[in-house]
Amino acid sequence: MLIAIAAVLIGLILLIWSADRFVDGASVTASHLGMSPMLIGLTIVAFGTSAPEILVSAMAALDDAPGLAIGNAIGSNIANIALVLGATALVSPLPIKGNLVWVELPILTLATMGAGTVLLDYYLDAIDSGLLLLGLVVCLYLFKHYQQDYSQEASQDHSQNKKEPLAKMSLKVGIVWLLVGLVLLALGSRILVGGAVYIATSLGVSEMIIGLTIIAIGTSLPELAASIMSARKGQHGIALGNVIGSNIFNLLGVMAIPALISPVVIEADALWRDYGLMLMLTLFILTLGFQARRGGHISRPMGGLLLLIYVMYMFLLYTIAR
């Protein structure tokens, strides 16, 4: 038990430290390559923090449990919006900028609806996977094509970072910290989840509850750590881009993996309950963005509301599982 407690503490410390290095590396890389923080959050950071979901999806499909992979992708998206975005907004209100309202959030909404359309027949095969992966390529192209005007954003970030050692970091060092931070994020989340599962099992908590809570939250820990650290450093573009990009990778990339190995039959109840909540949360954020497009932000009370929704969702799953 002491080893498990130590693992939780070590994993938590590693998550916090690696998230700090990861965000610094991402910020420097974005600056040197002429990419906006939003774009690097939508692509590099989002793909990196989605690595746990990708691994879980592939392993589940190889273990003849493809439904687990689909559930993991949808459940992680719910956690990304309600848990990650909610907790990040509590740390620092997230400003809503024009491009986020007119480009990134609509693309996420269309991707969510498109994935839902593919799942309507409760069956996912190789053709469906091909369509999802094609959608992922299109989304990445649109993000690059419609990225925010970096010249203005870069000048603002440069003026804010003049007093920071970060501004003197080279591209090579930034890429090194980006990669090191990514690896340690995955390692830290793995150590923390492993220790937490052992503690929960020792206390008599059922495997079902562990899966619905610890594992579901555990695969979202990299997104949570990276987004909170980004918000604390004032890199709101990375924080928001991480959540939006990660959700798109989960929907169009992670969900496509199991069907490439073998066809997947989707449970109707799980589809309408879990996908339905994910779609409602996505539309909620889109609506909030339109309402706050003129200098607005996702406030701390709104972040608290999102966290409350996630707690209620966890309680619903617990009730169903009993």
C-alpha cells in the first residue's frame, strides 16, 4: 500500500513538472516555427496528449475488446470538455477569440456530428474507419489553412515574454523539452493510475467503478496537466487548442483504429447516452463561444458548472453499473 501511495505522489509530481516543460517546449516551438499557440495546441500538443487514448484503443482492439476502445474515445472527450476545460477555467478564465468561434469550434462540432453519423448504424468497419481518418486529414488541413493571424499574436506574446527566460530558448532546446515533456507526461499518468488502481482495489472498490472513474480520468490526465499549466502561463491558445484538437484526434483517429483491425458493434444505450452527452457538451461550448465572441471568456463559474456536469455523469454511470 505504501508503494502504491508513493506511486500516486511520484506520478502527480512528474505530471506537474513534465506539463510545465511540455508547455514551455510547445510555446517556443510555435514561436520559432511561426505557428500560433492555438495551432500547435490543436496539432502537436493535442496529438501528444491523446497518446494514452491511442494506446488503449489499439490494445483493446488487439485483445478483442474493440467496444472498450470506442467507449474510451467518447468518454475521454466528455472528460476533456467537462473535466479538463472546467478545471482549466477555474484556474484561469479562458478568453474566446474570433478564430476560435468561427473556425476551431465549428470544425469540432462538424467532426462530432460526422462521427455520430458514422455510428448511427451501431456498426463500425474498415470503410467507416477510412472515412473517419479522411475527416481527420481534412480537419488538420483546415486548422492550418485558417490559423489565426500569427503576426499580431506573436507580437503580443513576445511583449509578454520579454521578462521570461523562455523567450531566449532556442528551437532545438524547445523541441527537446517538448519531446521530453510528452514522454514524461505519459509516464507520470501511467504511474499515477497504476498506484490509484491498486489502492482502490485494496479498499474493495469494484473493477467497474475503477474503470469508470480512475481509468477514464487517467487517460485524460495529460490533457488536464498540459491545459492547466498552459492557462497558468497565460498560453490560453495552447490550453483551448489542446482540448479541441484532442477531441478531434479521439473522434477521427482513436475511434478509427479498432475497426481497422476488426468490425465493431456499438451498444445502442451507450451510444445515445455517452455520445449524446458529448454532443451536447460540444454544442454548449460552441454556443458559449458565440455568446462570448466579443472579448468574452469561459469564466470560473462556467468551469464549475462543467465540473458539476462531469460529477453527475460519473454518478449516473455508477448508478447504472450497480
